[in-house]
Amino acid sequence: MSLGPVMLDIDGLHLSPADRDLLREPAVGGVILFTRNFESPEQIADLVDDIRALRSPPLLIAVDHEGGRVQRFREGFTAIPPMRRIGREFDRDSESGLRAAREAGWMIASELRAVGIDLCFAPCLDLDWGVSEIIGNRAFHNKPDAVGELAGAFSRGLRSAGMAAVGKHFPGHGAVLADSHLKLPIDRRDYGLVLDDMRPYERLIANGSLAGVMLAHIIYEKMDPLPAGFSEYWIQRELRSRLGFGGAVFCDDLGMKATRDYGSMAERARTALDAGCDMVLVCNDRDAAHQAVDALVDYSNPLSLVRLARLHGTGHLLRQTLLASDEWMSINRQFARWSERPELHLDA
């Protein structure tokens, strides 16, 4: 059975009979895990094994685990600093900042691959414009070139530990105040200004660093009246044609309130896929997940299957071997020191 176009969530620490039935549906292609699914590294590894055993090829298993405040697994995992902290290290010493970005990517991927997870939705490529409620210190920097350099190093770290990079939130979430989890943001800037937000994507796509991109639930009203995740303009014209991106395109969670005026869950999922997305996320609403899965039971896009298949993780160390390695211990100590001492802010 091939991978379907829907990634969804589960409720608890273990698969219920209802979970198993839903995850076997043809339209399901992946599972995204949250903090509620985590108790310990051993438990999450068992859960991942159970999910993987349901299907062949196995479902993609993903998590939002960027570091800082967006890190779903804590106990038994290294506390990764927020990306802004790495950006400030880059301002202090560019070589040290790039090394820290690569090490953060390596650490995240190594620890997640050790428990069998395929994919982390990272790096965050949004610019730190200083206005976004939801992005904030998740962004590396406010300068596009710095974000491109740091995110490139982060992506190389991911890849060296067997994990593909998925950049977000295209074309850029950093210049709007509103949180798309709660309402639909509108970006009123001209195209020339939004180009700055896309420059990190342009750089990483050109050098082959990105295997996936996640779209923002934002309307960029000077270019298109539809949110980017539903927009052929942003997916086909900008991302695919102008930037030449050939990887997997994800529509962010369709359960966010930013999407609620665009029809039923089935209609939203179909709109995103028709616009050019390869996979849609439907989270925190089991009834809505069933609606999307039922509506897409016969959906098939051979090119999407190829793109999604490239996102499965490759290789991994045993957790005990990883934690005993010199590289893990050195990076863990460094990030622990960063969290223990106050950050130095340099006057501009």
C-alpha cells in the first residue's frame, strides 16, 4: 500500500484500536507526534515501532522538534537552544554560530533517529522581523543571508544524522503579528519585500539542502487572495517554477483557525492538494481527520509518492551508543552551558 496524502495525529502514549484502523486507511501517509504522545525515550521508541509495523511501506513519522519552546520531547532529550540564540552567537563569531547550527541539527536528528522518527519539521526559515507572536525566537536572524547560512548549516547537521530538512513557513511568517493557529494573518507588503523572506529558501533550494517545504497559512494580499497553502501562485509559480523546488510540499495543519472559512475539512484538504501540496496535516480533530481520509480514499499522485518516499530517515545509532559518543557529550555540555548562563546582548 502506497503512502496517502494525509498526515494526522493520535491521542495518547499507545495506539488504540481506533488509531490502528484509521492509520491503515489508504489516504493516510504519516503521523505527527506531540508532547501528549511522549513519556520517555523508551516509550516513544515502542510507539514508533508500533506505527511503523502497521503498513508497508511504513508511514512517515514526524514531530515538531526545532529547539527552544518548540521541542515536543524533553525528558531524556537534549535541550536545544532557540534558533535566535544561535543567530546571536553567529553575530558574535560567525564560525562559532555556524558550528552551533550544524550541531543543533545533528543533535536533533541523532536523538530522533535513535527512537525511529523520520522527520522533524525544521529548520524555521522565517525572518526575525520582531513582530510575529508565534515565530519570535524560533527564527535564526533578521537578515536573509544570515538565515540562509545558519539554516544551511543546520540542514547539513540533520542530513549527517540521517534526516531530511523541511523548511517552513513559506514564503515567510515573520512579518505578521497574528498567530495562524488562532486567526488568519494578512501580509500587506509588496512582492519586492516578500522576496527578502524567500531568499533563504532560494539559497537552500539551489544547494540541494531542502527535501521539503511547509507553507504558511497567511494571505499575501498583493499577490493572491488565497492563503499560501491553498495557492497555486505560491506553490506552482513561486516555489516550483521560480525557485525550482522539486521536493515535497506540506500544507500546515488544516485544523488551524486560519483555514476555517475555506470549507469543510475534506474541501480544505482537496483545495490544498489541487494547488500543489503533496501532503496535508490534520491535527487535534479526529472527526475532521476521518472526513479528510474518507474524501481522499481514491486520491493518487505518483509524483507526490516519489517526493514523500525521499523523506524517510536513513540509518541510526542505538540510543546507548549515541549517548556514549564524544560528539553527543560535547554538544550536550555546550548547550547546557548556554541554558545556565544569561545570554549576552550586544548593542547594535
